[in-house]
Amino acid sequence: MIIAIDGPAGSGKSSVAKAVASLLGLHYLDTGAMYRAVAEQALEAGVSLDDETAVAEIAQRRPIEFIHVEGEALASRVLIGGKDVTKAIRTPEVDDAVSPVARLALVRHAMVAQQRHLAEGNDIVVEGRDIGTVVFPDATLKVFLTATPHERARRRTAQNVVRGIATEHVGVLDALVRRDEADSSRAHSPLAAASDAITLDTTGMSFEQVVDRVAALARERGA
């Protein structure tokens, strides 16, 4: 079974996907971490993020692995080319590099191949921006999470406070709007809801309500 959860930045898809995977006893496939791993390796190697061929070579030649503790939905470690980058991919520098890397068609092609390989023979919950449209078009369940820009900015600001990052709502909102535009207008695999996805507007819903709703939909499909 593959449960695909898509949505714009700040929609809560990562947190919801992780919680749903834990609740249902499935593995969580962190596609965002995969792009972060490629971005981190490009930065470390001093590769220009505009050099599509060079960045794509990293994505093509360095397999990504997720190490799971038995019985745990979430991976405890992320490796690329055998190197542990679990902590390295969560820096502000990588935050800034992810979008430019994810827009590269050759990189996305390589990541899709890796994601499909990692999913083979597994029951997973996977989230992103093109999971239901491109990566797993035959997913058992497709959910598109969304919320108003102001609500998404509020949530992201609250997350940053927990992480010890000082940000203002207005700045976060502006960044999310720019990210929406970049993700929706890119030439390859733009952000969009699959035609057979269930769109869930989470504005006004608690985190627990969203998780319960997605889990209920998954159970209806046999999870």
C-alpha cells in the first residue's frame, strides 16, 4: 500500500504523514530528506546549484538509504552514498538550497527512480509536491493537504519558535507565497493535486483531526 500526501509548503503534510505512518504501522518515506541530501552534497562539493548536469550526477550516482529501527515508522538515519547526513541536511544553508535543486528536471528524474526503488515491496506513507501526480500515480490513496497562506505561515512560525529560530509572521508568509509560486510554476513536476486526490483544507482543523481524517481514509482503502 502506498499513501501519497501532497500539498504546498507549510500545509503540515510532513507532520501528518509521519503521524499517519506511525498510527497505521507503515514506513514513512521522507522524499524531502532525499532532495536535501542531494543539495547538501552539492554544497559540500562546491557544485553550482545552477549546474543541472553536475547536481544530477550526485542524485544519480549516490544512492539514498533510510535506516529504520525495527518497528519504527520513521527512519533514524539518512545516508547518501554511504555517508550519514541526518543532521547535515537540516541546516539553514540546505533549507535555501532545496528549492533550486528540486526544480532541476534531471534531479527529479533521478529522485523519482530512487523513490520507486525504496517503495518496492513496502507499505509506505510518502509526502511531497508531486507524489500523487508523478512519483506514484497508482497510489492506493492520494490526499492533497492545503490551508490558507496565513494559516500555513502561522503554523510555520510556531514551528520555528519550537526550533529556536526567530522569525516574524510577515516574513514567513512572504517566503511561503514565493515558494508556492516557484513550486506551482516550475516546468517539471509542478505542485498540483492529482485528479483523483482527496483535497483536504485543514484551515481551522487541529493536527489530531487532520491525522484522524487521513488515517480513516486509509483504512477505507484497506490499511
